[in-house]
Amino acid sequence: MSEQGKQAAKVAAMIAGGALIGAGLGLLFAPQSGAETRRDIGRAAKKAQLQATRWSRSVQSGMQEVMNRSKQLVQRHDAQPRIEAA
């Protein structure tokens, strides 16, 4: 992994950690009942699941497009006439 990739991974991990800590503190100091909190957490989890599914489909579609384009480039390259030295 490149140095830039490592830096991006560190930043992403720090953001995710901060979000988890913030969510935990929010739950501790929430002014609502446990049942309401559990319901809200369930809804948020369902939303996150939908967003993750959409994101994964988007990534999968993008990867498929990249694979198709690279196959086309390889086929074009193979179809070009080659000049070989004797």
C-alpha cells in the first residue's frame, strides 16, 4: 500500500473511531427511554444496511465497468498488427 493510502486509512479509522465514541456518549446521555433508543438504533442500523448495500452495488458496477473497459483495451491491443524483426 502506498504512503498516501496508509494515511487515508489512518484518517478513515480515526473518523470511524470518533463516530463510535460520539455515538456511545450520545446513548449514555440520551433523554429518552431505552425502548425508544433501541427503536432508533434499529432504524439507524436498517438505514446503514441499505446504504451499505447501495454502495456495494455501486462499487461492484464500477468494477464491472473497469473490467469491461480493460478487456476491450486488451482486445484492441491484440488486434493491432505487429511488426516483427527478422
